[in-house]
Amino acid sequence: MAPKRESLDIARTAGVLREATRVLVFGTGLDESEKIPEGLDVATLQQLLPDIEVEKIVGNFTPFLGREPLPKEQCLPQLLPCDHTAKYRTYSGWCNNLQFPKYGNAFTGMRRLLDPAYGDGFDAPRTRARSGFDLPSARAISNSVHQDSPEFHVKFTHMLMQFGQILDHDMMHSPIARVYGSTDCEANQLRLFSQGKLNYTDLGFNKEALPQGNQERDCRSTLSSREKSNEQPGLTVVHTILLREHNRIASELRRVNNFWTDEQLYQEARRINVAKIQHVIFKEWLPVVLGCEAMSKYDLMPKKSGYFTGYDPHCDPAISQEMSTSAFRFGHTLIRSKFPRMNDIFKNMTDAIELKDHFGNPSPLYDHKVGHMESMLMGLVGAERCQI
């Protein structure tokens, strides 16, 4: 579950710039001639600073990284002008929007729906309410509101939660990055470079699993586009399904187009797999979460024929802080503490997997005595999810 190297580079540079901004805002250690002129209070600076373009500084400020950053032209190429004839999307999302190529791009900042409200006006958490009274502990509120007394939904299964987690990780990064990576370097690491397939571990019996990761660091790790694929066993299962589906599509394409190159097979299988996931999201997952009325009101239902014509290039698809850290956390209320393992007639076949004991440990999925990951998958589609 480690952050990506590109993200760390940005975070470290941003940390340096934040501290520099703190010195400017509060004047700590500065001579009078170096301090910000009177009349520019913290509230005013809050309005001014976000409008200052610092991308060139953040992108090239390397002295505090302790090493040279990854070369952008190698892993994150940002070619201009955008090629409007390109058949396949980039891994990072660059040029997905031909007019605004950075929109929706990986490793870009989230946006805010509301202005920040820090305790010191800069970055400290608030400890007092606007009324002046002390704010209660966030932990106390969490324990009070979210008591562990689960009730199960009679209609929807645990897969609603699990697919939602896949979607959540996808939204906070780039399109289907969980399978293909979000940089060129990462994508190459995940490819087999043979027959258009993704790299995989052969479990035998024609069963493919995620490729093994750094075994010296962690014998239980798998190599996926994000190490978070190992966060918990249910997530690993769905990642594996997506990998298997890509390789299945690539095999079928090769069967009917045996003259295609590895690159053609890979890119076409990727394009089809991405489209299928998008359709599942809008046709099956969102209607359950939002309801058919909201889906119709905001024209979110897939068309039965033809193509969508309402694309707005001026719409910035960046995820908001509020969505990422608050609204989309509703999915946490759907999670069961135990993940059942079922056979092909949805009967429990062994003890359920205790979630608390298997964070970062997908090893039970590879135990053939309890049905490999297939029994976990049957449990996801056969067991009820928790009520919100």
C-alpha cells in the first residue's frame, strides 16, 4: 500500500513549499524588511495563494528529494499538441481532453468545493467551533455514530461494496489504473509482451493470478498497478478477475486475428476491457447507489444505441477533496467484518476470512484446500452487504 514514487516526489516538494509559505505567512525568523506588508492577513493570502501557478516549480524542484526524480519523458510523456488521431488513451490520462490535456491527468491535485477552514488559517486542524467552544474528539464522534452493530441488506450483495472499492481507487487515480498502471513505466512492468497479455502468475489448472511482487520485501506481495491491490483479499480477487478478463480478450482477439502484433492485441484488449468496466459502472453499480431517478435526472444511464453526444471539454473531472475523503467513504459502512467463502451453490464451505487479520495478506486466496480465490468470489456475490 505504499504511495507511488511520482506521488512522493510531488509530496516532498510540496512539503518544502508549504514550509516556505508558512514562514512568509507568519514571518517566523524574518527581518522586518522580509515580512509580508501589513494589510495582507492570513484570510487574504488564502484567497491569493491558490491562484499562483507553481507547477513549474513543483515539477522541477529537486534538491530536497535526495535523488533525481523519474524522467517525465520516459514515464509520463506529455506530448503537445495532442494527437487527435490517436486510437488508444494514454496511461496517465494526458490528452484524454484534447483542448485541456491536463484535465483528469494522473498526479494532479484534487480540487475543493469549499474554502479550507484551518485552525490557524494555514494548515492546523480546527480545535474550536465557530461559537468558540472546543470541538469534540473526531474519534469520539466516530465511535458514537458508527457503532459496530451490522445489519445486512436483504437485496444487495457484498460485491456492491467490493466493486465500489475498485471504483474508488480508480477515481482517485486514473482510468482503470488498477490493472494497467498510470505511467508508461508501470504499464511496461505489468505487461507480458507476448500475445498481448498482462503479466501473471500461473497457479496451474489454467488459473492466472496477479504477478508476484518484491518477495524479499514481503513474501505475500503481488505486483499490481498499485500495491493497494493487496489491501484485503476481496480487493485482490477483483483485481485478478480484471487481469484474467484482459488476457481472455487478448486470446480471443489473437484467435481471430493471428496476424496482429503483441502491441495491437494488448491495446485492443485494454480498450475493450476498459469499456466493459465503464459499462458495468454506469449500468449496474451506479443505479444501485444513486437510484434510477437520479440516473435519469442527470442523464447517466448508458444509451441502448448510438453514442453519447454531451461531452463537455470545459468540465474539469478532477476529484474534489470532499468526495475523496468524505462522501465516497460511505462504502466503508457496507463492509462486513467477515468475508464468507462459498461453493458453487452458495453454501459456506469453510470458516469466513476475518478482515481484521488479513489486511495486506492475500495468502488465503491461494489455498487450494478451501477453493482458491473462486470461493472468495462466490462469497462476495452470495453474501449480503451491510446496511448503510
